[in-house]
Amino acid sequence: LTAVVAWLAAGRSAEALAEAVKEGPDGRADAALRALRRMGPSAGAAVPPLVAARADVSPAVRDGITRTLGYLGTPAAAPLRDIALTEPPESAGLAVESLAAVGGPAAPDLVAVWVGTPHDPVKEKAAAALRRVGDAGVAPLIEGFTAENAYGHYEWLQKLDPNWLLRNTPNKTAAACQGLPRLTERAR
């Protein structure tokens, strides 16, 4: 099996490894996924073909793809969010764990899962993942703050860094929400 991994990784592009995942068999797919994990974010080009391959592979390989996506960095955040919001709790939980592996840039996606999932265990995993991401998620949450996601972003910014209210930001929606505590205080 080590020889297969070495053969797959030696000079093979991320796209070729993603194709090996889709073609199978499962052992070859697992070896290709290990090679992609070793490549890390430099294999980001494999995200779209891996996401597409999830529909055509065995459940074990599908779970392996979900785990591997977290190693591939920010290009995987939106597809992982979609998996977490649309699939059963077991698959959704794996997607949340992979989002946590992406780190700070995935904080807005984790908040979207926390707000949008109907499954309490998935919501709890998203909350735990956001706590693990911690300070690294503050700037992406401020940057991605919109009227549509204000509830979740405000809630998690308060939990991750109550001092976010003091940060300067060019994001007008976030800046307006930074003034909410003063506004509510004046209204009393």
C-alpha cells in the first residue's frame, strides 16, 4: 500500500489524485486521499472534483473525502458548510470537524451551520469548533458580517472576543452593530 501512495503522490496533480478517488477501488481511493491530505492546501484544486465524486463513491470513501476536504484549506469551506447543512447528522458532523481544520477563515461557515442546522448534535459540534478556532475566527467574522448573518456573527463575535466592538472595520454593517450596546444603553 505504501508503494501505491508513493506512486499516486509522485508527480501526480491534485486533480489526478481526485480522479483516482472517484475511479476507485476503495483501497486506491484511500491512498489517493492520504496523498491529498499530505499535499494540504496546495491541493486546493482538488476540491471541486472531490465534492462531485462524493455522489459516486462508497459511504466509507465519501466520509474520507469529507475528512480530507478540511486539509485542503479555504476552497473547501463552502462545500463543507453545504454538506453540514444538507446531510444527515453523522455526515454533517464530519463536515463540521473538517471546517474546524480549515481554521479561522471557516468561522463564517461554522456560524452558518450553527444558525442553520436543525440537528442539535451538529449545532453543538459547530459551537465547539468555533471555540477551538477562537481568535483566528474574529477577523473573518467581522469581514463577512452582513445584515443576513448579523445574528450569528454578532453572537459569536461576542463569545470569541467581546472587545471586537472596539476594532475599526471598513464593514459598515459590522460597524453599525458595534454601536448596538451604546444604543441600547441610551434607550434605557
